[in-house]
Amino acid sequence: MKILFDKVGSTPKPFALDHEGMHFEGTLEKSGYHRVALKATLGGQLDLICDRCGKQYTLDIAQDLSFSLSDQMIEDKDDLDIIEFLDGVIDITYIVESEINAIEGSFHYCNGCEGSEEELEIAF
Ligand SMILES: [Zn+2]
């Protein structure tokens, strides 16, 4: 799903996208001369492989996201919450895929392994 940067105004523009079993829904709103604020929620279920026991499990995702989008090069590369769309086209699908990749790429334990860690902490 692509939205032209120039089409986003100061009135929040709603969008909704279903992508690979995930639902991404929110608004785009102009927040500055070359800035658009994205506020959205990502929900759904992801099939993940546990980093501890190697079992496949399903993770329920429900998270709020907010990003600043720019159609210009950002000088301050330290600000990780800014996403550049230099061609002036906001690619919502790309944002969802990046988020899914970030979740899949981070350490995650299945419920069984998280539970066993808790038990170790409690049973001293
Ligand atoms: Zn596990």
C-alpha cells in the first residue's frame, strides 16, 4: 500500500492494511514541512521459532507504533524513529514488513520457555 507524501494533510488520514496475517491500522498526519507523523497499531499472529528450545509457536502481536516520516534526507541518523521516503511515496507495506522483520529478528522465547524462566526465579 502506497500513499503519496503530498496527499497527507494536517487532518489525520486513516489507513488500514492486512499483510501476511497481520493487521496494520492507523493515521497519517502532516507534522512539519517535510514530515508526516504515523500512528498505528499492529495486530495479529506471527509464527516464530523459539530461540531457546527451537519449537515453533504462535505469538499474538498487539503493539502501538509511532514514526516520523520524511521525504528528505535526515541529517540526524541517531533518530531511529524517522523513516525516509525520498521518492515522496510512503510505502505502508514496507513499514509493516520492517516491523515484522524486527520482531522475527529479535530474541524470543515460546510460552513454555518463558514460563520455565519464571519458575526458576520464583522457586528459590
Ligand atoms: Zn521454547
